[in-house]
Amino acid sequence: MNKSSKYLLFISFMYGILINISNPAYPEYLRFLEIDDKFIGWFLATASIGLLLMSPLWGALGDILDRNKVIGYSFIGFAIGQIIFGLASNPVLMLLASMISGLSIAGFLVNLYSYINDSYKDEHFRNKMLSYAVSLYLVGGALAYLGGGFLTEMITNLRYIFIGQGFFVLLFSAYIIFEKTDLEDIDHHLTRSSFVSKLAKIKTLPWVPIYTITLTFFISFSHNNVKRFFDYYIIHEGYSSIDLGFNIFTVGIVSLLANLLIAPFFLKRMHNFRFLQIQFFFAVIFLYLTITSNNLMSGLYTYYLLYTIMLAVYEPTAISFMSENKTVPQGILVGVRQSSVGLGTTLGFIIGGYLYEYDRISVFYLSIFNFILVFIAFSVLIMIKRKDVQRYRKNYLEERK
């Protein structure tokens, strides 16, 4: 593994820690401010708007500039947003600060995925890198939830968590910007003169990437609702921030193992579409069993962990499929895909916030319904692309002989 690969994995891990360290404090902080449940969705959504609005732009900037510096700039913007959030007392200003954070940090994953897709030509190694990167930012996030849970219980004035987070992210962004690792893509490094013409090629995308990007909307709508509203649900059910932190830490470790062991194993043996179909079939079952469990914690540490395994391997699977399209530069293509993530997440949080106030468990039932639609959609796609799916399996079996 070369220097660039190790560096990518390191910043993925740090991204998971630095971005998530304040998450356990959000439910307690908003409750302290006496903000209604229906507005929880708006606070979550403002950060997701960044993915919707800025992902293609961040991706395009990465195509033009060194992705390393673009990633550094995105961290700076996030840090500024978090510091403002911690200093603000006005809910409107807090919403604005969340939006600044979201608009900024949208640049990280877009450029991380784009660089991996463009620069690792061996499909098996590329899938491994995607799995490793996702795994490390998930385990970083798990550690952040664990530490953040303890911080939330220990610190009386929770605004210091957000302010401190901002300053640590600023320090890390300085490290990234002055780090000499070159993250310029091998194939799709654009010149400024070709930017507009390359951007226009989005219109030439085949229908299959458009179809899967559309499904990304429903997946993000549902999965991000499940992840974030469980944070609030656990607290509102009377458990502590430490309980929340331990649960998310466990989820992160399980996600790590899923990405290291399960994703590479199945991606090598079956077509992406088949693997995605299987993931959402079981996601529906395990999520339903989680929310209907008689004991919340037992459900979270059994069925929800199985649900996590299914969804943990979704991201590397979907991003790997994006790499197969060479019509549009990866920065722009992945940016469009991340915009779909942002749109789904934003609307999901807004709608989820109102549902959560009406009936807290209903937000999870809506996610189950959407996952059923996604499973059906991938089943239809497999029927249409049956020959490709069968050929992929046949080629694998022939290689084994």
C-alpha cells in the first residue's frame, strides 16, 4: 500500500472522529434549549442541504485542483460552522451555522470517493480501498460517539463541545493543506477550459446510473433517518448519552467488520445489483424486528446490528458501480450522486422530524416502506440487466477454475 493510500485511510478515520464527536450532544443540547421535536428534523436537514447543493461543485473543484487542498478547505468551512453553532443562542443562527458546516464538509466524501474511483484501476483493489475507507470513517465515528457520550455527561455547558470540535477541525485542516501528499487523479484531472464541457456531459449519462442515483435518494432518505433519529429516540426513551455512545460504538465496530470481510467477499462473487438487492431484502426484516422488539436495547444490540451489517456495505457497493462509468469525470459524477444523497437526507430529516413529533416510531416504519420500494426497484433492474448479472457470475466461476 503506497503513501497516498495510507494517507487516504488516515484522513478517513480522522473524518469519522472529528465530524461525529459532537453528535451525542445534539439531543441533550436541543432538549436543553427546549426545541420542539418537529424542529429536530430541520436542524439535521440544514447540514444535509450542503450535500444537495455543493457536492457537484466540490467534486468539480477536485477535478480541477489538487483534491487534497479541496478536502482541507472543506474542513475549514465545517470548523467555522461548528464554532458559530456553539457560540450562537438564536435558533435561526444555529440553523445557519449547521448549513455552513454541511455546505463545507460535503467536499470530503465526494473527493475521497472520486480519487479512489479514478486512481485505482484494479477493480478488486479499488473495492478494497472503498471498503477500508468507509470502514475507517465508520469506526472513527464509533469512537467519536463513545467519547462524545462521555463528554456530554461530563461537561455542563454543552456549547463548549461544538466550539472545541471546531478548533480541533481547524488544526486538522491545516495539517491536510500543508501535507505534501498529491491527490491529483490519474485520468480525469481537468483543465479550467474543459470544465464546462465536462460538466455538460452529465446529460449523456446512460439510464442505469441515473436509475441507481435516483434510488440513492430513497436509500439516503431512509437510512439516515434511521441512524440519526435513533440517537434521539434512545435519549427520549430515558437512556443516557453514554448508553447512546456505547451503542453507536458497537454499531461502528460491526460496520468495520462488515466492510472488511463481507463487502469484498460478495463483491468479488456477485454483481453489484444482486448484492444490493440482497442487502435491502434483509434490511427490511432486521429493521422491522428492531423497532418491534419488546426491549429497545436488546433490539439495538441484536437485530439492529444485523441491519447495520446490511447497510454498512451499501456505500462501497454503490460507489464501486459509479467507477464503471467513464462518460463523466468521477468528481462530477460522484458529486451528482452525493447531491441525491443530500436531497434524500434533507427531505427525510424534515419529514422525519414532523413524523417523530407525531409518533416517534412512525419515522422508522416509513424507512421500512422505502426500503421495500428499493428492493423492488433493484429486482426490476436485475430482470432488465439479467444477462450482465449472469455474465458477471459466470466470469467469476470461470476464474476460480
